[in-house]
Amino acid sequence: MDVRLIGLDWGTTALRAYCLGENGQVLATRALAKGIMNIAKGGFEQVLHDACGDWRELAPQAPVVACGMVGSAQGWREAPYCMAPASPAGVAAGLVRQPLQDGGCLHIIPGVLQNGALPNVMRGEETQVFGLLQTLGKAGDNTPWLIGLPGTHSKWVQVEEGCIRHFDTFMTGELFAVACQHTILGRTQTPSEAFQQQAFDRGAAVARSADGRLGLLATLFSARTLGLTKVLAPDEQADYLSGLMIGHEVAALASARPGATSTDAIALIGSPALCQRYQRVLHACGFANVRISDQATELGLWSLAAAAGLVQPDLKEFTHVAQ
């Protein structure tokens, strides 16, 4: 293999490694359950070796770049945040070098800090955003984009002229898990093998209704009362709650961006099943131009390495395209 770059997406609970060839082509991938919270003190270098030691032996000249929580204060080595608005060049200029025992080096990508009365941060999402912009070609440079990254802590990122201008964080995924596992709402739920679409749509509709204007805290209890009154079956309640919470998230987004629903170019990055839920709610809220992209991390790692001068920046042959 003609290995040009080894990239790591090193998060809280998991590590994904990418072996990249010419123009960012993915040659091989690996996934390990070795996020920063699962590594004993002093164990980071061994995990790095487990993830990509053979690739490094095969191509000792290939730079190694990592994004995500590995650069947090709880990670291997802290990479200070790049301030928003953040460009690829600005983020690349903040790469932090972690020397390795064999004489090599790990380049850690900084996250992005949006300062203000309510500061906001991201680590790893900036790499996905910049990777997605590469797939959009010239549109990624000239078109204002709203990029959603659904997940545990969902991010909504406003991109203009290739820069991260503003972003918001919604703790929807984490609160959904907590509500199902540790509150009264989960007591009457039963798992469903199939997506309960009608229940999900009902929850999203409640978020858009007059009752929904009172906010999520005022509507959450309906996930229990609709079960008590037999409107929702036990296996429908979790998807109803999912629709309700995603609906409130998207409704807040629409309220914060009046007039944007029909004109904003929106891209979603993440799990296809979760992105499809968000796309469904976005369409119901009037956002007409919504596309779903595959994970863009690998191309983001390549583009930031190129911006830092670690690899050649020619991306013409990369064929990953958003759907």
C-alpha cells in the first residue's frame, strides 16, 4: 500500500483509525473500543501502536494525525482550542506535536472555541465539517451551509466561505438516553425492533404545536401520560420521545433562524439512521434543502494535514460525494 497519512478519530469511548493513500483515498480502517476514558494512565502510546503500529512500520514516513477528545485536558496531550471563526488553515496552525518513543510524532488537531456569554466548544466535529466541505467542491467555499452533526451532543454549525462562523450544541442524545434509562419515562417502555414511525412523527408534531411552545420540559411528561391513557403502546414510547426531543431541537433551530427554512443549504453528518430521523423532522418543519453525508472524518483529517503541510493538498481524485 502507498500510505500517505495515518489518521485517527480518537473520542471519549472509541478510536477509529484510517490508513490513507494518495489524495486521501481510504486504504484500510480499524475500530477499537479504546476511547480516552478506557485507557489507563500512561497507556496511550500502546493503544496507538495497537491501532496502527503495523501501518507505521509499513510507511514510517507517513505523518500521524488525530482529532477528537485525545486533544482534551483528559486526553493524551491538550491541544488548545482554535477561536471561532475558524478556517482550516487556522485549525491546522494549532496542531500540537506529541513525541513518540520510537522517534515519531503524533499531530493532534485542536478543537474550536466559540467564546461569549455562553461559550461553546467542539473537538472532532470541526474535522468532520472541513471534510464535508471538501466533498461539496466550489459550493463548499461559496455557499453558506448549516451543517448538523446529530449525536450525543448534537452540533449545528454555520459555515461561510469555508470557515466555521458559529455553532450551537444540543444535548438531545444524552438527555434521551438519561430519560429512557434513569427516569419514570423509561419504566413503561419496551424495546422495539422496528422504527415506530407514526409514534415518532406524533412526538415531532407535538414539538411544533401550540402545546410545544411551552418547551421541552412542559411536554416531556406526555411520553408517560400517553402511555397511561393507552394512546401509545409500550413499544412506541421511546420513538415518540425521540421525535419529541428532536422536534424541539429543530423547532429551536427554526426559531433562531427565521426565514431560513426554504433557503438554507443543510447537510447532516453521522449515523444514517439518526440522520434520517433528523431529515424527516427538518422536512416537516419546512427545511427543504437537506442532504445526508457519510462520515467525513477521514477526508477532514486529510484536508487539515494538507493545510498543515504534512501531505500534498491535491484532492482532485477523491470521489466521496454527499447524497
